Amino acid sequence: MTWTARHPRIVIVGAGLAGLRAAERLSELNFDGEVLIIGEEQHRPYHRPGLIDQLLTGKLDSHDMALRTYVELGDCWRIGTRVYRLDPAQHLLYLPGAEKLRYDGLIIATGLRPRLLPGAPLRDPRVHLLRTLDEAAAIRSTLAASKGRVVVIGTGFTGCEVAASMRSLHRKVTIVGRSRTLLGNALGAEFGAQINGLHQRNGTDLALGTKPRDWHCTPDYVEIRLSDERTLQASCVILAVGSVPGTQWLRGSGIDITDGVLCEPTCFVVGVEDVVAAGDVACWPNPRFDVGPNRYEHWLNAAEMGQAAAENLLTGRSQAHPYSPLPRFWSEQYGMRIQVAGMPALATKTLSLTKPSSASWKPIVDYFKDGQQIGVVGVDQPRKMLRLIRNLSTESALLMP
């Protein structure tokens, strides 16, 4: 990209993994202007997946969660600072105290915010969201203060992982969710039914196909009455009902934030100049799959897209390369590793590659949409999954335009 300023400034809004890796990539590419990373939290980047299985369980403390930087970034941090507004026409960011910050290039990496559950009494210190380091530390304090039941509301990966971590602490746990199966929205009902069994075999109580209807907070517990008339008494409640993109500061900017920040395949934000987006907040059409714009809320994608966005910003819109990863991640629950590659949530058909076994449950399932394989999921079969993921990567790459 040709910078008109003598000393160009690239601002990264979002001090998470995507923002960190973007800054590192700018340094690796010898960008000689100013780089500024603005983060709303009071912490520099930390290992967010470790909040559940490391911090909540007491294996690590808050100071152990910090991410290592691979290059020297210098004095580029402004943490504990919220960006209120973006004016892309003037290349201006609006900060507290009426401060206006000009940029030559902008990387949006503001990630996600927890979805709120209507009616949940968040004013009660025993009812928690879980997204940030401070929120995880607050949950840990609540757990230390009482030995009663933990209620996890949400049937996705976060809810399941939290429940598994609580069981490792020998806590009584109930998962509450509207879905009839755990992970059903992500991996399908058949696979989800098996996840139900995994949690039940490990002592987790399931209250599925229902939702909280009434809340009553007493000095001794939080009482939750469910829509199926069941009543739970909890010493700690963790809300894991999903996330929403961190785009509230972009309202009025002209950017399409219908579902995150709408981007071109190259990470450049649609309709504005000199702005790219990366990580969980970015919504873009992956050329590897013909399914339209989507967001990928996973750790590895945040790292890789942060790097790609930074590189394309320096390259310039006209010469930028499409970002076309094969999404992949894993989830640890009760000592079993669930590996996921591709986009199984969008599948309309599945094919099991393993025979049912009463001795052990280690399935591998392929996922298809419109005759094209778009995903594969396996449990505790790392060698086979390595080969299958490599095959999926090769085959899906051949279909790219």
C-alpha cells in the first residue's frame, strides 16, 4: 500500500489474539510507521481458551494466562481504553475525553461479547458471564465461597467445557438449555446425543429442552424455575448462551454490521478504505466453501486471520490475497478430545466413518452440503484426524475459484 503520510499510523482496535498477531505480522513485514493497539480490557492479550480448563480449575492463576509475543512490539499499548466511534471518511477514531485519533490504516479485531440472557439477575454476584479474564476470576471466587451446585446455562462448546471442568472439581453440575442435545447446533443431533451420554456418564445432570422462566435470589442460593416446572438451587450460575460480535462502536459508521463486520475475501471491510477486520468479529466469504459470508469464532482462526489482515493491509486492496483457511479447533471434555475441521454446522448430511462400539466411543463423522464435503469431526483419534483434515484441506482447495 502507498501511504501518503510521512509517518503512517496503523491502529489495531482490539487487544486480543487477532490484534496481537496482526501487530507481530506488521513488525515481521518491516512496517516502519507507528503501530497502536487499543484494548478495552485492563489486560494485555491472554489465553482465552485456558480460562475454563486452567483458571477456573485452579491449575493456573491470572498472571499465568498472558500470551507470549514473538517479536518486540515496543510501547504500542493503550489498554483499558474504549473506542466509542469510527469515522471512516475522516480516518478518525473517537476515544474518551473527546480525544480524536487519526489512522492511516485500521485493523478491527474487537472479537465478541457474551450474549445476555433476558431476565437473568446479573446484579447478583453469584450469576456470571464468562468471556474475559476478570469474569473468570470472579467465577473462581464464587466457587471458592460455596460448595453447592453449579448451573451452566447453554449447550454449546463453552457450556459443555465449563460443566466438564466443574465436574473435575467434584462439583454438582446441571446444564440447562433449550436444545435437546448438547452441541447439536454445531455438530448435529445424532452426534449431540452422544455428547449427552458423555456428560451423563461423568455425573453431569442435564435439563434440556427447557429454559429459565423465573429467578429468585436468596442469601443461601439462586433459585431457577424452568419452563418444564423443574426448580434448581445453585450456589453459582454461569451463563454460556452464545456471543455477539463486538461492533456496537461501529454503529453509524456506514459499515455493514448485520453479523459482525462484513468483509471481502481479502479481509478488507466492505465499503470503506484502509480498513481490514480479523478474528471473531469478521464476517467474510471463505473462497474454500461456497456458503456466503460467515464468522468463525475459534482461537486458531483469530491468530491466522490477524496475520492475513495485517499483511493484506500493507499489500493494498488491489493486490491483496483472499484469506481461505480450513477452520479447525478442538474441545477437551472429560479427558476426551473432540477435533473439528471445516464447517460442520452448515451440513445437511453426515456419514459415519466408524462402526458403533460398546467398548469405546471414538467416532469420526464426515459432513456434507450440496454434495461437497465441508467438515469432519472426530473424538480421540488424532492420527486418523490428521490424515482426514489434510485430505479435506486438499479437496476443498481444489474447488476454490
